[in-house]
Amino acid sequence: MDILYNSTRSTGDPVKASEAILRGLSEDGGLFVPDRIPALDKSLEELADMTYGQVAYEVMKLYLTDFTEQELKECIAKAYDDKFDTEEIAPMVQAGGAWYLELFHGATIAFKDMALSILPHLLTTSARKNHVKNEIVILTATSGDTGKAALAGFADVEGTRIVVFYPKDGVSKIQEKQMITQKGKNTYVVGIHGNFDDAQTGVKQIFGDKELAAYMDEKGFQFSSANSINIGRLVPQIVYYVYAYVKLLKEEQIKNGEKINVVVPTGNFGNILAAFYAKEMGLPIDKLICASNENKVLFDFFRTGTYDRNREFMLTSSPSMDILISSNLERLIYRICGNDWRKNKEFMDALGEKGSYAITEKMRAQLADFYGNYADEKETAETIHELYEHTGYVIDPHTAVAACVYEKYKKETGDEKPAVIVSTASPYKFTRSVMDAIDHKYDAMEDFELVDLLSERSKVKVPRAIEEIRTAPVLHDHICEKNRMKETVMEFLGI
């Protein structure tokens, strides 16, 4: 039976997976959610003998039910190929009493590659299936990693253009260099004077502008999204939790059916929501440990039941988590209020109007599988330093936030179940923060000198993604005010 997708904010007609991927965001501003969570239909032992691509097919076929076997397998084959620098796509490393699931071996050395390598193929396949004649304009806000991964995925893909907005002073130097050196005739990168939430709000407003959509259609364009609000981004993220579990099973690190804990550094809530979906599909996950940095809006939410973005926005060493509006949380809120779109819309309207909402006690009871905590900047640096000193393993600040929160969880609960910590970015993407944590004496060195030093200290080869941008020319130098994003898109499209 086909899975259809509903909006979290209305009772509009359900749409097929390919239509939800094409639209990105529902016309009413809601997010698309599956009408049910499918159960895994292969045993864990069967999955344990499969490659990453094969596991991806077995998971994604259950959600993308209007794709043919050939269409989906072609998308997967094009995505998970030699652009990844390890054959297994998502290797696991044991260090410091946990397993680190390394999701940063793709073209842009961050976990976003795992989903954004396949999204362009899902999107162009969806366009063909739905007889779309318009050129598709991918519109994305980034806190650092999504932007580059989307740009790399969509560069020169026929029938598409991509516009990425990022906070000018809110990403690492290497993250910015990766974006502004991006090649591709259909790519456009814009720094805004504002933070990530400003960029994300601006993008949502453009998506919600019906007059603009009609005008775009008249001119032969239509918008779609590469952010994790797109269900075509979220579904591929479920895969790596299933793969991590069956890999541990194959290596006899766990017994079949044994529960594990999953620790996720969390900003926009997409990654940990994907883990929740994997658990709902029958994967033996116990606790979903949600790790925040000093922008601890999610920690406060899990502790109090109140989501409140009315607070100071902190710029940290883990910029992909510098977020006060976690968009994907809406999908969870919709689910725990009984798939009641009216109730969910009330919460989201309150968030938009007064910056906060409080869920009911009955809803809070359904969050028992989640544990939230946070790490401050000092704790993050100390975690990088200690793990390196004790094991020689080097992690980036986002992963360090997760590792620190995991230690807090164990101290609080005494729970020693096997744990998978999601390692979301290569330390090479944040060399200054990482090397500073390892030893302050490197402060005066240039970013790319630090890259070479990190390679020497970690005994890990400098990734191709970093080597490529050392001398790459700047191709995008556009800056705009946060209230001029719509006009900037129109200029790029020449309409």
C-alpha cells in the first residue's frame, strides 16, 4: 500500500512521495509527513549482509512508494559512489567507550552529503514522473554545511538552479570558502546580514508567497527546497541509523535485538528525527539523546515542555547547531499531538507570533524516549582535548558536543548500553577550533597551516574537499540584507 504525505498544518489532499519532494514545503507552510511509519520488511540479519547502498534501497523503498525499483536504485547508485572517500560510505570508529558513526566522508566532509548526494536525483526523477516542464529553483538557507552539500549536489544538474543564503558572520572560514568557491553555472551563493534563523525565515516567507509562485510559474520556474524540511532529505537520513545497527550486529559487537542508544548533535532536528523514525520502524534503539550547544533551546524544551526562542543567539564553535528555530521539531509535535493539524498549527502560530509555545502533559509523556542536554564552549573544547589525549582520535566541535552530552547522560542514568555517537563533520572543517582545543599554542597559525598540522597530529590524510579549496578563486561575493532575499532571488533568475 502506498505511503502518502500530509501537511502538518492543514487537511489538504495527501500527495505522493515524488510530489512532496518536488514541493519541499506545503503551500500552507506545513511540512510533509508520511501518513504512517512503515515497518522494516527485511530482518536485521538480512540487512547486516548488505552494502550501504543496498540498505538504503531497503529503507527508502518503504517511504518512496511511487518510485519504481529501477528509479530508486539508479538514484542510489548515482549518489553513493566514488565521491565518498571510503568504500563503506559511513564507517564506524570505536573510541572512548562509544562508537562514532562517521558521516563526513562525502564531497563536502559533513553529514549533509549523506542526503544531499541523492536529493538532486530524487528531485529530477520526481520532476520527470510528474511531467514538470518548469526549471526547478532550489532555495536553501544554511548554517554552514547544508549549503555547500546542496551546491555540490545540484551544480550543473540540468533543469535546476540553486540559491543558497548563509549568515555572513555565522559560519567557519573553511565553510565559507567551500561555498563561495563553488563552480557551476546554475549556482548562486549569498551572505546575509543576519543569523541562520533570519535566513531560514526569509526562505520560508519566499516559499509561502503565492503571488510570487504564480509569477514564477508564468516565467517557467518553480521553487523547491534542499533543507531538511524536504522529505527527500529526511528519508535518506533514516538509512544510516539502520546501517549503523546492522554493522554492529555483523561485527558481533551487539546481539540481534539488543537495544542501543543514539547520540545526535542537534540543530534543526532533522537528524534526530530520522533516528526517531528508524526506532518507530522497529530498529532496536532505546534512548534518543539530543545534544545541544549553548543555543540550548531543545534542551530547555525537553526539560520543561516549553519551546522558547526568545533568548540571546550565541555564535559558537559548532555553527551548524547555532539555531533557535528547529524546523523539523514540527514533525514530532504534529505526531505527539495525535496528527492533529489544527493543534499543531496553533503551536506554530504561537512560535511565529510570540516566539514560544508550551505542549501539554499528555504530549510530554510521549517524549520519554528522548533525553536532552547541552555542552558549553569550554566543555566542547575539553572533550576534543581529552578524547585526543586518551585515544588519538580527533573529532570536530559538533561531534564533541554529542560526546560531552553522552558522558553527562551516563553519569545521570548509569546506562551503559552500547552507544552510537553521530559524527556529523570532519575535524578538517573546523581546524582552528579543533587545534585550539588540542593546544592553544597554534592560535597564530593560518587556517591551512593548521590543516597540515592536524593531518600530522591525527595521522589522517587531508580530505580532497579541503585540498580543492586551498587555492580556489572566489566565485560568489554577493551580500544582501535579510529583508532583500526575495529581490536577490529575482535578480539571479533575471525576472
